[in-house]
Amino acid sequence: MILGNGEWITINDIPNAEKWEDSHSTYAGPHDLTDALRAYEKMHIENVLKETDGNRAVAAKMLGLSRSSLYRKLDSLGISRNDGRSDRGGDEHTSPQV
């Protein structure tokens, strides 16, 4: 969902608009709507994870998802759960190194 500040949604209301601006001449992504939405969803989730430094609990909250729903999306979109960052959300536990 995109929310705008006025009566009309403008390019300034779209996250990462610079990547989509002039898409009619430079867009090289999938043309099938389902594939395009999936590609955007993956990019958006990856950006939120970067913004939260990999904190999946905070990322899930920002995305309006439960943590388990975020994990299902990570799996279905092929986004690694094990990105070298701590989970800090409490779902995954690691054994101490000996």
C-alpha cells in the first residue's frame, strides 16, 4: 500500500522511486505483474532488513507482519535467514562455540 500526502499519489510518495522513474525506457525487470510484484516485495524486505541492521523482529513490525510471517516470506522469496547478523528477535538460538 502506498500512502500519499495529498489528493494524488506522486513519484515522491513511492519508495525507491528513482529506480522506477523513467521505467518505460530503462526498466529491465520482469514484465509479468506477479513476477514484478514479487521482485519489488523482495527488494523492499531486503531494504527494511538493511535499515534495521538485520533485526528481524523490528523489520517484521515495520512491515506490518508477524515474525513468523516474515520468516515465511524470507523463505518464499529466497532471502537468506542466515545473513551473518544476530537475530535479536529471540527466534533462533545458536550453541556456544567450544
